Amino acid sequence: MTDWIAVDLQPGLARGWSMRGDSVLDRAQLAAPLTPVTAAAAAPLLAGLRAALPGDAARPLLICGLAVAPQAVPAKPADLVPLPLPLPDAGALALPALSQTSPPGLMPGAAARIAGFFALNPRWDGVICLPGPLTHWVQVSAEEVVSFQSFLSGTLATALATAPLLHEALADQGWAEQAFAEALDTTLSRPERLAAGLAALQADHALGRLAAGTAPARLSGLLTGAELAAARPYWLGQQVALLGEPADTRPYAAALERQGVPCLRADPARMALAGLTAAWRRQSAAGRAPG
Amino acid sequence: MTDWIAVDLQPGLARGWSMRGDSVLDRAQLAAPLTPVTAAAAAPLLAGLRAALPGDAARPLLICGLAVAPQAVPAKPADLVPLPLPLPDAGALALPALSQTSPPGLMPGAAARIAGFFALNPRWDGVICLPGPLTHWVQVSAEEVVSFQSFLSGTLATALATAPLLHEALADQGWAEQAFAEALDTTLSRPERLAAGLAALQADHALGRLAAGTAPARLSGLLTGAELAAARPYWLGQQVALLGEPADTRPYAAALERQGVPCLRADPARMALAGLTAAWRRQSAAGRAPG
């Protein structure tokens, strides 16, 4: 069994697993820049993961999460072929990103997660949602990505939390479920009310009328409701698999469950590792893997 | 004629005018914090303006732009009575803010601007829009503020320009009118597409498909279109007076003119000074002014 390193790069976090075939020997993680990870920006992260994981310094790396070699959808994530990266690190292979022309879309890390999800849930039928700073709703059919729609709601939430007019109100760490639900219903039925709902939140704060725990929940509800209104064809009458970090996934799960939509939550790191492992196995079987 | 100082405080900028009755003797301006200006935060700005404007160090100040003593609408800006501020600066009087219960709203600096606008445009009939980090659409009737609706679109634009996923695309300083118009039409007809339109902008950037000058114009068009969709009852079939700084006003003017709405642009500092001067004159006539 060849030793290799599985790498999941995403804005903010780089995860590495030291592998022997399908088995995890060791794991490591590093903080990464919040910007999208380019091949050049990946180099120090890859060196850092190599250093953090004991073993042969020259073993190959298989990476997901880079915006490289975009393959247009429809595409079957399990069929994607890893490509060598133009880096000094000669052993670095990357899974291609998925792209779409209309509407314009790019998913650097989704292919491995979706391939891993299907490896662990064969023949699952429904819609896959990958929540994050950039959330992707993915229509799949027979384990193929047919089309997707991305939303920047998570980035909006983070950006607003530091905006001068709102950051004081949003420093509150509480979470009032009722405030979330009311805000969600507002923009789910009238998504054009988003910017007005945010202004009302600011006014309530300035007038001293905000109850504890309501501001972050209201912000999240307003953003999630507007997104769900626009993504309705993706979830209405469907079951949804949510592949995201818990903090990113929570508002989607709460909102979808309120609409009676059955949700399955899957750990995105585990899905990425399963997808990378399956790609590594295919690569080795085809005799394409270095080493 | 008594000497006094007119002060216009807004997030980011404090303006002062040294006055003799209705006449401007001198002017000064200071950078201010971007957060809403509270009475306590105002103290150093007021001291700074006093120091920058030559004249009697004890002359009274009349201030607009503070979130103090909110008066619920409907209210006639020209009837508002300046109130003493709880500050060590004994000569400081402030015009009350305007507030609304439903939807929640607070306009710290609008009353003076609107009073000044009517002082200079008596019996003008239409809707007043005050663009800024927080934009207010104000329904007026017989020079009275009947109701208003606020939007946080300007704050969203600023926050997104520094968001990790978008700041590189938005560092572009160009302005492509066609890109603005297309983005405007997208969200004006389907405001729920805002977060998806932002994600498409991010994807076009990541895929290297953005033409120069299009990113900032697209962002502005998406945000302005969504706001105009929600504010439609305020501008449809109306004439609109835009009282804002040129950079804040430009997208509103371009968007409204594309919809065939006649727009009047008025300098917000000049309106504030006119409103403060009228209030000072009433105050003096009533024998309420200090000095």
C-alpha cells in the first residue's frame, strides 16, 4: 500500500490526513487565509501539512478545494481525474473544480465532498446543499451534478457583523429561535424586504428596543429567508443533504425543517476524505498515481 | 445679531459653520467615527469644531444628526424644537431625531435636511430620498413627514467591498454603465436574486471572466435594484428629491432616471444648514436661544 496525503483546502482552514491506502494514519489542520485558495497560495499550506504529518517527505498529495482546471457541469464527481499542480511540490495532484456558465458558478471543493457523499450513500436521491461563506445548492441525478446555484449569504452575514452601523448590535452571542423564525418568514415570503429588514434591526438597536439574543438570530433569519425564497425550486418537495460545518449548516437546517423539508446532515471533512480516498483508489488502479 | 455655530454631525463627517444670524462667517469640517454619533461621542467633535472656528468660545451650538430625543412621525420638521444636550458643553442644543414604530425606523439627521429643503423649495410635492450608509425614503405631505422606510443597502455595499471573497474583484475603480443597468434590471424585477447575483459576480471574477469596470457597477446595480423593488410605492409615479452626498446619490439617480422618474438633487450640507438656520431663527424669535 502506497502512503499518500489527503488534503482538503478551504478558505480559512486546511486539513490534511496521512494515509496508507484507505486508512488514516494521522491528521493535521492549519489556519488558512479567508480568501479563495489559489494554486500559488496553496504552496505554503501544503508544505505546512507535510511538516505536520510524520512520514516520507516525498509522498504524493491529493488535494481538493482549489479553483483549478474547472470542469463544466453536468459532470460526475466520481469520474473526475486528478491533475498535477504547477507547483515546486512535484507530488501534488488536485481534483478539478466544477464550473457552470449560466448562471456563472464555480465550486472549488464540492466535487470531492459530493463524490464522498455518494460513496457513503449510494443511489441517494435529493438535492445537495453545501453551506458556507458561499453556499451552493446542487441538483444531482444518478450521482451526476446537473446544475447548481450559489448564494453569497454567509459572506453577507460576516460582512454585516463588522459593519459600523450594526456591529454593536451583532456582538450579542445569544440565539432567540423565535426571532430567527419571524425574520425567516418575513424574507421567505417577501425576499425584497431584506435591506429594509436590516434597517429595521439597526433602528431597533439604536432605539434600545432589541431583546438579548435577537439581533444575530434576526440577521440570520433575514438572510436565510431571502436565500430560500430564491432557491425554492431546489428544496420544495425534495429531501436535502446538508454538507457544511455545523455553524454554517445550522440556519439552513432550522429553516428547512420549519418548511417540512427532510434534511440529512453530513460532516463535510468526512465527505471530502471519502471523496479523495475514492479518487486515490481509482488513480492507483489506473496506474496513474505517482510512487 | 447673535453669533452661533451650526453643526451637522453624520457618521464619518462633522461639519460646522460659524454664523452671525443667517450669515455664514466661516466653515470647518472634521473626520468623525463611522458609527452613529451618540451625545457622548459628539463631545470631542463639538470641541474640535469650536476650536477650528474663530470667535467667541462660549457661543451656542445648534446641532443636527444626533440620535437624541426621537420624535415619532408624523411630524413637521420645521416645527421641531431644539433641546439642550446633557453635555459639559453648556451651549449645545440639538434638533430631535425622527422615529417610527412600524416599521421600526430612526433618522437622526433627516429633520434638519428636510426642513431646509422645504425652506428653499416651499410647497414642493413628492418623495424625499436621503441616500447614505442607511438610506431613508420619506413620504411627505404639506411639509410634514408622514412615514418613512429605511434600507441598509449602502452599508451592504461597503461591507461587501471588504469581504474576503469579493474585495479583489471590487478593488476595480471603473464604472461600466451597461453593467450597472443590467444588474439593476435583474434585481428590480426579481429582488430575491440579490445573493445569487453576488455569487455570480464572485464566480465570474474567480473564472477570470470579469471585464474592467464591471464589478463595482454590478454590485451597485444589484443592491440598488433590490432596494428600488422594495421601495416601489415610494417612487412609482412620483417625483423624487435626492438629498445625499454625490457618491451615495449617483446610483439612485441613475436607477430612477432609467425608470423615467424625475429626480431633483439637493446638496445635503446646504439643506442641513438651511434647516438649522431656520430653527435658530425660530428659537431666537421665541426668546429661547441662549445668549
